[in-house]
Amino acid sequence: MSPHLFDAIVIGVGGMGSAAACELARRGRRVLALEQFALGHDRGSSHGHTRIIRKAYYEHPDYVPLVCRAFERWYDLEQRQGIHLLTECPCLSIGRADSPMIAGVRISAAQYHLPVEELSGPELRRHFPVFRFGDDYMGVLERSAGFLYVEDCVQAHVCEAVRLGATIQDMEPVVSWEANEREVTVQTTADRYTAARLIITAGPWAGQLLAQRGTFLRVMRQVVQWFGTRDDRLFRRDVFPLYIADTPQGHFYGFPVLNANGAKVAQHYGAPELIYPSEIERTIQPQDEATARAFLREHLPMIDGPRRRASVCLYTLTPDRHFVIDLHPDHANVALAAGFSGHGFKFSSVVGEILADLADHGCTELPIGRFGIKRFV
Ligand SMILES: Cc1cc2nc3c(=O)[nH]c(=O)nc-3n(C[C@H](O)[C@H](O)[C@H](O)COP(=O)(O)OP(=O)(O)OC[C@H]3O[C@@H](n4cnc5c(N)ncnc54)[C@H](O)[C@@H]3O)c2cc1C
């Protein structure tokens, strides 16, 4: 029996922290998870209705086994909580033939025998007539993709963690932590806690909590917007896919129309890299709408209705845009997951499992070799 009240403390209850708390509780660990804001808040990275999940992973084939495991765990969480979280929906990657994104999709699909369909420019227009891309573009359609309801996923992990005995405290910011060989101590604005293990899943605030070990992390403002269409029936998910388009103006992505807000569209990256979340402009600017409308005007002209919703969200970036999931370089009893670089949410179900493995055993059988922190510190 551990001398501590808790076996593990998790700092940050967003996508990754909620999943870690859930998995640790499932394993019978006594977990305390601390969140600085109200649960389900919109100041971090895990809000905005939906997230894409796809297997033909253009960022690197190493992610494919992890995303397959993530799919299983999302379905498992759906069953345990009796809630719908993941909707299957094809994902169309669009780019010129020399697009690194298109090349990346092809490589991952080939390496893992994932069924994808290649569409020439004319075929792309025939299959999806609402898109306007010239003959120099092509598409790769992955039917085994889908999207997650992001807030519902976090809430489901939280509910499952609490059901299994975890203590989750929101509105309690962690101001500092320390670790020695025997234990970890966490100081919040309200109390001081000790445990055998610490897990840091602080999203955009990870750089601050990791101090000199987190100086490589940057945050980036991202804006998602929902626009009315000329005819929502043309953008239903049975006829219109998720899409990611690599254009000379940058990467843009979007979703079918899922509710009365219309079509969700956003640019991926394309904003300055900052050090602190406090530097982020939280209000919507005229340029945000102008950027999205310029993309829509050129490539999806039937999405030209009023803007019905807009939201600011944060990416936490590593220099190579790959994740950090590892033990802390100075403390074997501290695990961390950060720098998801704008593509991490889909993995949160499996990241919870990895973090629980790292906390329990100091290692995991899941393939996380690419995500070591030592490549930066
Ligand atoms: C606009 C947008 C679109 C995206 N699209 C996709 C997509 O389609 N597919 C995909 O897979 N990924 C996507 N992502 C990326 C994905 O959402 C993130 O990688 C993921 O949500 C990161 O989760 P996290 O747990 O690291 O961060 P968060 O969810 O932000 O959680 C961190 C939590 O830690 C808390 N915290 C921080 N410091 C403290 C402290 N000192 N004390 C207590 N609590 C603290 C924060 O308040 C926060 O709740 C997108 C991200 C954005 C912004």
C-alpha cells in the first residue's frame, strides 16, 4: 500500500489528461486530476465540436498503429459510457501531385495496406461537384476515417474516470510541482498534494509547467468558423466528405454540415508561433473571416452564407510537429504528454493508455519511439 492518498496526480483535464485519469482509474489506481478552469472550458485545445480521425496518416506512418488502437479505445469508451462519440465519414486529402501531404497519405496507406482511392482532378469534381479544384489537383479518399465529438469525448473520459473512483477537481490551478525519488508534490492555489507519480498533460500551458525542459514548445492561435451554405443537402455527410486541402495559401480543412451552424472550416497552422497562451488574441478578428472566405470563394463557392459561429483554439507545437510522450528527463516518476502540434486529439484515447503504462511501469509496449523528449532537451 502506497503511503500516499493518491497513486497518481494528473495536471490538466483536457483531451489527454481526462483519458489518462480514466485509464489509471480503470486499473484501480487512486487518481487525483487537477484542472485550472471549469471542465469543458474553451481556453485550451479540446473544444470546437469536432475533430478529424484518419488512418492514412500523412504526418508519418509511425502514427498508424496508434490511431488504429485509438479507434478501438474510442469504441470501447462509447460502449462503457453508452454515448456516441465517433462517426465514420470519408476523409478526402486534396493537393497537387507533388504535395507532401498527398505523398504522406500514399506512403502510410501503402505501408499498412489501408484502402484509399485516388481521384484525378476531373474525377474529384465528378465525385464531389461542390469542390472547385483545377486539373493540376488530385484527391486521395480514405473511407475508414471519421470525426469525434471533442467535448463529448473529454466529458466521457471524465465521467468514466469518476465512475471508476477518480477524484477530479476543476477550478484548481497547479502553481508548482516537485519530485524526488520517493514522491511527487503538487502545490495548487487551494492545497498541497503528494502522490507516487505525476502526469503532466497541460496542453498549451505545458511549456510553463515544464520550465527549462519545455522551452522548445510554442503555442499558435487557430480559428474555426461555421458558415451557411447555399443548400445544406449538398454538404450532408452521405455526399460530402471531411477534407484537408494543401493549397498555395496553406492547408485548409473542413467538415460536412452536421447541424444548424452550417459548414465548419479552418486553416491548419498559418499563424505566428508564441511562447505563452496569455499572448493569444482571444477575440475574433476581421482577418479571420477574410482568410476562410478567400479559401471558400476559390474552392467551395457554395459555402458563402453568413458566419454562424467562430471559436479560437490553441495548438501547442514542437519544432518537428511530432508529439512528446515520455518520462520527464530528470524524474522517472513523472510522465508527460505535450506538443500535439494540431493533430493530437484523435490519439487521446490511446495516449491515456500510454501515460498509464509510463506511470505504472516506466515504459509501454505501444510504439512511441518517435515521441521522446530527448530530441529537444
Ligand atoms: C482548431 C483545432 C483543430 C484541431 N483539429 C484536430 C483534428 O481534427 N484532429 C486531431 O486529432 N486533433 C486536432 N486538434 C489538436 C487536438 O485538439 C489537440 O492536440 C488536443 O486537444 C490537445 O489536448 P491536450 O490535453 O494536450 O490539451 P488541452 O485539451 O488544452 O488540455 C490541457 C488542460 O490542462 C489544463 N491546465 C494547464 N495548466 C494547468 C495548471 N497549471 N493547473 C491545472 N490545469 C492546467 C488546461 O486548462 C487544459 O484544460 C485540433 C486543435 C485545434 C486547436
